[in-house]
Amino acid sequence: MSPKPTISRESIIEAAWELIRHEGCGKLNARNLADKLGTSTMPIYSAIGSMSQLEIALRRRVADTLQEWQKRTWGDNPMLDMATGYVMFAREEPKLYLFLFSEVTVTESVAFLTNPLDRPGAMDALTASSAYRGFIAGMAHDTQNSFLFRTWVFVHGLANLIAEGLLVMEKEEVIKHLEAAGGAFYIYHANMQKKKEGTK
């Protein structure tokens, strides 16, 4: 009897990554993976346990990749670089980006997807930068959180529109819109803080 074919978990994740990247998350199923790997579905389930577990592993990999894009240097402002990297990832890898935030059949909680600022280590580079210290470090903690959350909402919305193909923008235009929005949010929150301080 010939031995049963074995496939590594890593090779399955890599095949699933390529499938999503080029064809979208709608094509992610055991049969398509088996065809891509030249095997039956049984070795896939033996290696990964379930498709839900595979999706979770893929989401973590895509989330890590998104964070790598946010660490790149796009200009001379680390805060703006984080936002630019977020949107540029959506622009260059739209299918991976949409998979990260899609409603696919994941049965386990993946809280790290709700707000990138909540992920362990996500704020490290930001808080260590001189831009952060000079830009919002003087704000009260709740004001900082409000500023960062509203900024992320705008960044995520812009990224989604680009990933869906509803907006087409070059990098320079992306940076221009992010800079304008960030400045507007900063002025708003700085004024709100001044009002709070004036009532004390």
C-alpha cells in the first residue's frame, strides 16, 4: 500500500494565501486548495484541522503584513506613514485587505481585527516617534484615544473605497487626503481640549 500523501501546514497556508491574493476570498475552500496543491482534501484537513482554523491563521498573516506596510517610510512623518501604509496596502493588495475584514466563516473570536491600534505592539513605533510626542502627546489620554480612533475610521474608510475599486488614487493623492484629514482631526480635538480646560 502506498503511503498517504502528507502536506505541511505551511504549504497549505501559502497556497491559500496565493488563492486569496489572486482570486479573492470567495475561492477559498478545501476543493480549490486541493486542486492547487495536487492532492485530495483529506491531507488538508489532517494538517489544518478545519477551514475556520485556516482562515484564522491567514487573517493573522495578512494582519501582520498590513502592519509591515505601516512600518514603511512614505514621507517624513511617522504618524502619517502608518496611515499611508494602511491605505497603500489596500491599494496594492486589495483582495488580501478585503479578506482581512470580510465576513467569512470564522467561528473563533479574532479581536485583533477590530481596531489595529489595539493589537499588541501596534502603537510601539508610533509612541516612540518624535512626531507622536510633538503632535498629540500633550493631549489628555481620552482625547488621544478619540483622535486616534477617528483618524483610523477615516483611514479605514478610504482604504476600503480604494480596495473595492470605487476610488483610484496615486500615492501622492492618498498622502494629501490623509494629511488633510489628520490635520482637521487634530485641530478639532485640540480645540475640544482647550474648551474642557477652560471649564475647569
